[in-house]
Amino acid sequence: MKIAIASGKGGTGKTTLSVALAQAADKNVQLIDCDVEEPNGHIFIDAQLDKHEDVTIPIPVLDKTLCNNCGKCGEICQFNAIVTIGDKTMIFDDMCHSCGGCILVCPQQALTEQQKTIGYLDSGSNTINCGQVHQLSFIKGSIKIGEAMSPPVIRAAKKKADQNQLTIIDCPPGTSCPMMTAVCDCDFVLLVTEPTPFGLHDLKLAVETMRCMDLPFAVIVNRDGCGDERVSEYCSAEKIPLVLKIKDDRRVATAYSRGEGLLSALPELAPKLRSLLDDISTWTKPATEGKQ
Amino acid sequence: MKIAISTSGTTLDAPIDPRFGRAVRFLVYDLEQNNFTLVDNEQNLNATQGAGIQAAKTVVDCGAQAIISGHCGPKAFQVLSAAGIAIYHSDGSTVAEALEQYNNGQLQAATDANVEGHWV
Ligand code: SF4
Ligand code: SF4
């Protein structure tokens, strides 16, 4: 079962909640940090990330001696990543989406595919004891500095996970391509929000995205009590299950500043998260069985 | 020699379009014949990325050897320089004013992109 933790807005506590869910689980679990621009889940789990690998994408490289500057490659490229100007053909590989079209269409066989590193995966595992002893495997995706294309890194991180194990996916914030890549094909999405006007605004965008993608989801309110009741009102009006409210508590901020997670500040949360995981697995069961 | 000026209008009195890649069109002025043609850049207004690159291709394909615009991003700059096109930034308000500045030698060729790109 794959559960994505997402939010329309950054800084709602998505990462701390993902970590807490993985720690509270009563069976072996994988936590995938797909917030590849700013992965920070590893800080809270103290994992030994001893495996390192590159994420690469294929990009075209040009053999100038074969190219006759006919411009066919640039005509087919939907991303303006290759262009012929006068007697020069240029490739902008940071804009290339690896569709391979230019290579197919080149009459001179002047283009060949080469792998380019755009990010990294670091992984490892350790033993967790938050009431229930279990193994937590951690996969961290990170994008190489200066690269713009995060979806391939997110897909690679997700692909590395064992499909038969409980998987928690910490998604990038927002509702654009990276977030959609992270939540795509998950069995359930938990949207984390804050009870503030900003939280509500971004929650609405995230809800729209979930509905567009036809994904089952529920809402968690973090820092409950620091704002108003509008998020709760919105959820009940829209018939969206609000499955958990985590109260605004100084202990959480103090723990966070020490690099400690939600559960070391609020140990009483662990059983609640465990039963939430159980509930989600019951809710998604028919769907999962139907898919297989 | 031909020079392309980014503009939102269709006459010499029209304002300069400060954007290069997403300019509405280019007025391509022929300095020998003293006449001009208009080249549409509309297809680029909605490009998700690489508008500057395609605009550079458009002006090169229409035979211009220099451009005058407000701002030019790093990729367009790279493409234009590779094609040997001189890039001038003008603070003039109309196409005619920019041409006059050019003819009086008041414009200096840019040696670097003067805005950050904004593709995602
Ligand atoms: S299609 Fe091939 S030969 Fe034609 S311009 Fe592109 S790389 Fe050169
Ligand atoms: S592989 Fe596709 S996206 Fe990349 S340059 Fe070629 S045509 Fe464009």
C-alpha cells in the first residue's frame, strides 16, 4: 500500500508527519522522500544512508560532422530544447524531456542518446521502536544542483521501493508537476494543512488536484488551534474526511529545532497514527484488490 | 542590413515591446531600402518554455543581423550570439526612436543577458 503525504503549501508539517507515520507503523515500512528539491526527512530518522546511486535521463548529443543543419530536429521538439539557427544546431539539455523524437527524425543520424545525471538516490534502513519494533527503509531522492527536471528523480525514487511493503511518500509541496508525479498511482493521499486562511486556500487547490486525478484522500490539520475553524467547516461542507487534528504545541517546535520528530514531542500521537494507517488500509482494500 | 525591433504595434510609432522571447512581433527594418516588414511572434506567447530560443530563430530566419529589444534572457542571448547577431537594448519608447538611437551610434551592443530566464 502506498500512502502519499502532500499539501498545497510548504511548511505545513508534511515531512514531520510522514516521518511520524513511518515510525508509528506496526510493520516494516518504507519512507520515500520525494521532496527532491529540499529533502530533509533523513534528519529526523537518523538513518544511515549507505547506498548511493545516480538518476540519469537520456538526452541527445550532436555529432557536428554529420549534421547538415536541416532543422528537422528542432521542428519536432515540443520543448524548444534543440534549435537550428543558420549553420548552427544547438541543444539545451536542461530543457529536454527525453522524448527521443529528434533522434528518430534526424536524417543524418547525427544525434545519439547519452545519459545525463540529474539527481541522486540515497537509501538505507534502521530499526525503529516507537511502541512497535519494525524496520524502516528510507529512500531519499535529491535533484542535482542546477537541474530543473524533478519528475524523473521522483519517479526513480518511487520505483526503487518494494511494491509489496507499506510505503509512505513525502511529496513536494504545491500542486504542479512534481507533486502530481509523487501522488500519482498512490492508493491514498493525506493532505496536510493548517487552520489558517493560507492553509485553506492551498488546501482547496490540492483538493481540486486530487479530484482531477481521481485519488482517494483525507485531510489532516496540523497546528490545530493556531487559527480558525474554516478548514473544518470547508471539509464538512465538501464531505472530505478530516481524519486527524494535531494540536499546536510548543513541544513540537522545540523538538523540531533539535532535529527531533513529532513523536518524541507527542508520544501520545503514535497509537492514533497507527489506527489511521489501519483505517486507510481498510478503506483502500477493495480498490487495491480491484486493481490487481 | 536588416535590424529586428520587438514591438507590440505595427508602425514605426509603435512602442517597443520590452520582452524579446514573448514579444508580440518584430518589425524588421531594412536600413538600405528604408522600409520594413512585420514578423509575427504570436506562436511564442504561449510557449511553455524556450520562447527566447524560438524568437531568436524567427529573427535569424528573416535575415536580421541585429536586434533591438528591452530585455534578453540567457538562452536567447546564447543563440543570437552563436548566430552572430548583435543585441542592443534600447530605453527608447518607440521603434522610430530606437532606430534613431541606433543610427546615431547611441546604442551599445550587449555582451551579456540582462534578465534571468524563467523556464520551469
Ligand atoms: S535533424 Fe539531424 S541533421 Fe538535421 S539539423 Fe538536426 S541534428 Fe542536424
Ligand atoms: S529528446 Fe525530445 S525533448 Fe529532447 S531535444 Fe529531442 S525532441 Fe526535444
